[in-house]
Amino acid sequence: MDEWGDAEDDEVLFESDELNSQYIIDDKDPEVNIVDDDLPVLPLRGLVVYPMSWFPLPVGQRRSIRLVEDSVPSNRMIVLVASKDEQIEEPGPEYIHEIGTAAQIHRVLKTPDGTMRLVIQGLERVRVVEYIQEEPYLRARIEVIPEVMEDGLELEGVVRAVQELFRHLIDLEPHMPEELAIMALNVEDARQLAYLVASSMRLGFDDMQALLEMDNVYEKLMRLTQLMKKEIEVLELGRKIQSEAAGEMERMQR
């Protein structure tokens, strides 16, 4: 997860004791998180946050800042749901996707211009059942959506394929740290692997949301293999073109 460096004038309003656990891959089977069925909703523009993942999140709108201020003193749980149209600054319920992620706030940083920077942890995939409040910010009744994960040779095979492709992708992508490949190899839970890979890749919004909405973990991983193969092909072609161009420049300079 990328992080911002704190500026001298930034003020840390809150940090949880669990903040540093974002760097730890637990070898135990992940537990289902207990999520309240009534939570504030923070719409996201052009971004999807996944369960079992950590994200830096900028917050600038007045209603979003109010939501954070009200949430931190309680259980710090919110629902992150992507807007259907990122051009709308303050989308209402009709412009927000039905499926999102329940998350917990672990850090709040206030900047001199009044905006906030959060570090949040995605917990569980949820569906918005009904909006019960629109002012001063959105609030909804939600339900956790369990994912289907059937153990077997097929799942084991696609897990290994995803790990190998992810390693290859990291070798080609300079912005992706080597530690990600190690983390992926150490993940024993297929759902956690799917979300680790998805949150690390540069995906289009439609692909990000579609992956979140897929109920079957095997299907998520299969879709990720397709997306990674395509990205690897593009990156390898780019390297080939750069190499050929560099060779041509050398010949011209002789």
C-alpha cells in the first residue's frame, strides 16, 4: 500500500494500535469480521476498496469530513461504495453501486488546507440494503455478502497460476515493489490472494468493481489471470519497442 509522507504542518488526529499490522501476512485462516448492519456510507469516485486490504484515502468534501469526525470516536467503521459516475461530486443513493466494502479507519491526518488523509482497512464485502439517512452524510442498512470458496485441485491450480503471473508482472512493473511477490507467495487464503493482487494492479474502474461483485473466489482468480496476462503482454511489447528504438538510435549514431 502506498503511503503519503507526513508534512511538517500535518496533524495526526488519530492512529489505531493495529496500524502496523498492515505489513503482516497472517498464516492463520482469516476470520469473518463482525460488521454493524447500520453504517455511514462514504462514496468513492473512480476507486474500489477491497476487503482484507489496506488503502490510503484522501477526504476533502465537507460531508465526508463530517462522516469521519463522527465515526472515529465510535467503532471507526464505514462503508466504502463506488460512485457510478465519478464526475458527480456528491452522489446520492441512485448514483452509487449497491455492492461495496465495510472498512475501518486506522489513521486520520489533517492537512493545513482542512482536508484529511486516511488509512483504512477493508473488512468485508457488503450490499447496501436501504439508505436510512442522506444528511449530513449518507447512512445505510447493510448486509455482509459471504463469498463462495470451494477447496480442491482447481482452486489450488489457479492460486499457483496467479502467484506465478503476479511475480512476472512485478518483474516488469517498476512501480510494484518486490515485497508484493513475497507477500503473495505467503498468502494461504485464496480470497486474500485475490484481493492482494487486485488492489496492487492498475485496473480500470469497471474491472475493479466487477471483481468485487463476483461471488466465487475461483472466478475472481481466473479473471485476474486474464487481466495479468493481458498486462504482461502489453508490458513485454513496450519493452521490445523500447529496445528496438534504442538499437536503432545506436546504429544512427555510428
